[in-house]
Amino acid sequence: MARTIVNLISRETTPNFLFVKEMIQTGDKLLFISSQKFSERIEWIIKALGYTNCTINQIILPDGVEEKWMQMIELIKCKLSKDENYLVNLTCGTKYMISAVPKAFVGFNAAFYYIPFPKNTILKIGDDECKMINYRMSVMEYFNCNNTSIPNQKVLTENEEYTNVFFQLFLDGTNEFFDIIDKLRAYRNKNIEDIEKVENEGISKIKQNAKVYPPVLGLVKFLKQINFPIQTPGKLTKYEIQFLTGGWFEEYVFSLIKSIVQPQDIALGVGLPISENRAVTNRDLDVVFTFENKLFVIECKTGIDEESIFNETVYKAAALKNERLGKLSAYTSIFSLSRVNEKFKDIARAMNIAYYDRSFFDDEGKINAIISDIKKNAKG
């Protein structure tokens, strides 16, 4: 007998996606049942699934019908077939829909299931059967499933070995070391075509409102001392400058998480489109990964010594979280190389943001605490 996998649609789309991925077999059809309010989410799920040779049907309830018991049941029932075996996921939909829909399947071959999300299990209603969800979502699938595009991602500027070296150089850095990095920040979005000239003169443009780029004294010696692998002698690309002025920490965290957590998928420097809500104008996510079908986002900062800067960082992380990252729910953290500051911890905790300061990266035992927190959140 032919099989049809049925999903009720509501605000959360991940359980629908996972139910299909875990249950589908060759030749199965898909059926989505939704109110008008959430009907657009069907296309999000279909896009994330990426199936091209699968029959997909929809039942869209007219406005208000999702709250009319008999009308809803009859409208669904008339679309069903005695020749199909239905696997019905009751995880989503309104509570009223979840109560009414099984009535529509009376007299048809149907089994009902429920996912106690965020747990990775599928429960069969009516008996003690519990099926583990073995499928694991990628970052792109998670974003597509929630209608959030990823216009761009960064790639590693340097190899992991050099990034680890730079991490230690930063921890042992002198005032001169940090002074050069601070001056280089003015060049983060600009290529340096002549390192020696920038060291001696900087760059100034005689134009109205033009930005003046200051000299970076000691730059040549600095690059030699840190044995920086310049792509082109005498020049620095904006990507190399971004690495030196903080991008290295994003790459360090990326490699650290990839190694110690071993997520299902991980992405660096994920750029999101700017939403109409201008509360957050910088929507670059430093490190994003999926683990046990949960989404994790890490904001990386080499230093946040001023409370105003920290508040800005937490505000950005919280705003993205509250906007659900454009409909995405995520566990959000800030990784910082600032010294221990109890006030910072309290501010982050109040915003439901996990905050890890420099002490977590100096102490291997504390790194294990980060892993433990991630795994705990992944279990739900």
C-alpha cells in the first residue's frame, strides 16, 4: 500500500522537516495541512527537503476553519484515500487542530506520531514505540527550513596551526603588540598596497569627508616577529588585516568547536540579510554550527574591556536571538578574551546569553565546561 507522510504546520518547522527525513521511503508522498496563517512555511520546508521526485500535496484551511471542528474534519477527510497508508505527525499545528485532525483519519489506514522536540525521538501514539531520529541537519538546512537565506560565508584566512600560534602570541602580547593591532583596525576594509609606506606615513586622501588612515609604526618588524604568512610580499589584503585585528579569534573558535564538539555542520562568518528591523544592522554571525539538530551561534570578541562595548555586544546577540535570527531559534554565546568580570557575567545571564571569558581559554578544564554546556543544551 502506498504511503503518505502527513505534517501539521505551525510556527516551528524543524519537527516537520525531521519527521519527513526520518520516516520517508522511496515512493512516499508528502501531505501538509496548515491554516492560512502558517501556509507559507510549507514552501520553506519543501525547499529545505530539496526533493524533486516526490509527490507533494497541501490542504490549506480557509481563514477561521482551523477553529471550526466539523468543517475542518470534513475538509481534510474529503482529500484522503482508502488506498493510502498515512503516517501523521501531530507535533505542530494548533492544539485545536491536533485534537481534530485524528478524527478526520477515522476509517483510513493511519498511524499517529509525536516528536517531543527538542529531543531527537519520535513517539508512536497509542503504544510504547519510540524511534530515535538519526538524521542530523546541516546549517544550510536549518536556515532554509526557517526561510533565512545565507548570502555569504567566510573561509579560513590562515591554517589552524598558525591560528593556534597567534592565539598564544595574543595571550602573551605586549603593549606594543596591541597598539599595532589597534592602529590596523582603521584598515580592516582596505587593502594595504605598500606596508612600508603605511608604517611611515599612513594614508590620507584629500577629499571631502575622506577617512584618514594613520601610520602604523613598527608594522614591518611586527609582521616579521609574528612570522605572519603574507600572501604577497610588501602588501596586506583586507582579509589578512581582518585576521590580525580579530578575525583570527573567530577562526580559532571555529577550529576549536569543530575539533572538541565535532558538530554535524559548522560555518564561519555567516552573513544574514539586513531585516526591516534596523535594531541590528550588523547581522554577521561569527561561528554557527548544528549539533544534535540544534542551532548554536557564537559571537567572538578578543577584548571587551568597557562596559558600553560589552553592552553593545550583548545587545546585538540578544536582538538576533529575540528576532529568532530571522525566524531561527538558537543557543547564543559570547566568547571573549577579556579578563574575568562578574558584572559582564550578570549582564549576559540576564539576557539569556552564555558568556565565556578569557579564563575559559587559559584553563583546559574550563574548556571542557564549555563542551558540557553545549551538550547539555543539545539534549534540550
